[in-house]
Amino acid sequence: MTFVKRIFFIILIIVAAYLIVDIGRYLIYPNVSSLKKKNPGKTAFMEYREDTWLKKGIRKKINNVWVPLSHISPYVLKAVIIAEDDHFWSHEGFDFDAIQKALEKDIKKMKLKAGGSTISQQLAKNLYLSPAKDPIRKIKEAILTWRLENNLSKRRILELYLNVAEWGDGIFGIELAAQTNYGKHASELNAREAATLVTVLPNPRRYKPNGNSKYVEGQSDRIYQIMVRRGIVIPEYDEVIKESRDENTLERDK
């Protein structure tokens, strides 16, 4: 073996060892079981966003208002599952059918964008990783997803996700999203508002619930119509509730 080959071989061993250690540590770190009762502080995504602002000279900090699942509108729970992960309650962290469909789309478009991520996968990424799409990060994400699914209940995973997901540029958590966009608490969101909010999740800095995006308008209507077809929303009842709330508001303002 020549000197150059020997050096190259040593470098390969060092890189392989680094990757094994870098990836392998996620089998035991961080302590995801603590999330059963303890709410996380600033997530990796929140810190990433603040670092980005700092590099641009923007003095801005993220505020996160935590709400339990019981204080979030049921419409939000239904809408986010329809939009992000329709098999959430039945899969064990990975929706292989969705992954296959996403890969088939990538092959047709000759692009490697992947996709098909479940709510559990997105939670793992938001809590501990970065927006990078490299294969190493995806392996780490898979390990963390597996651990989250094995340590937490589905209800807790959903509660965590709704509270740490980014719903707008620097807007983290459904409570802050509801207050910012509709001036109300997450518990008060109606079906239309819930459907519109979850539409921005794939790209919260690009899409805005109160904008004029045809994508947001089309997707939110699609989600709403699915909710109607599944009996989650009864339009007539929805209108009665809206009218009742409007009347109560007028009475308070008198």
C-alpha cells in the first residue's frame, strides 16, 4: 500500500468513526422520556431561527406560549392530522406508503426533496435537529422518531408538535399563531381558521394564513371539505355557533 493510499484509508476510518459516534449518540441522547411530563424549552429550530436573525443583525427573540391539548380547538387536531399525517394514530412513527409516494414524485421530477414525514418525524426534527436535508440528518431523525414513539403517547406527541411547530416567521406554537392571526385563543379557533392555519406548516415563512396565496386558499378549502365529508364539521352548526359568538361580542361591546 502506497503512502497516499494509506493516508486516504486512515482518513476514511476517521470519517467513518466520527459518523458512527455522531449518529450513534442519538440512541441514548437526549433524554426523550423526560418529555412525558416536562415541556421542552427552546427547541433546536427556535435556536436556529434566532441564530439566523443574529447573523442578519436582527434583534429578535422567540416567545412561546404553551397550551395543553385540552386548550386547543378539536378542529386544529383534526385539521393538522388531515394535512400532515392522516395515518398518525395507526403508524409507529413512519408512514411508508407516504414515503414511497413522495419518492416516486421525486423520481418523476428528477429532484431529491423526499417528503412523507409524519408528525412524529417533524417533532423529532423540530426539537433536536436542523432544517438541513442531508442523509445524515435523516438518519438521526429516524432514530429520534423511533425513540419518541416508544417513550411517549400519541396524544403527548401531538401536544408537543402543536406547541413547538413554526406557524409563521418566528411564530412558534398554535396559541401564538391563533393570537397573531385571529386575535383569539387556540381553543376558540373554528374549522375554517384551523384548516387555514395548518396549510402554512410545510413552509411557514413563505405562506401566510391572512395573505392572498392561491395555494393557501386552495389547500385550506380542501382540508375543510375533507372535514365536512368525514362529519367533523357540520356547516349549518358551524354557522349557528359563529352567529351566536358574534351576538355575544356585540352584547359585550354595548
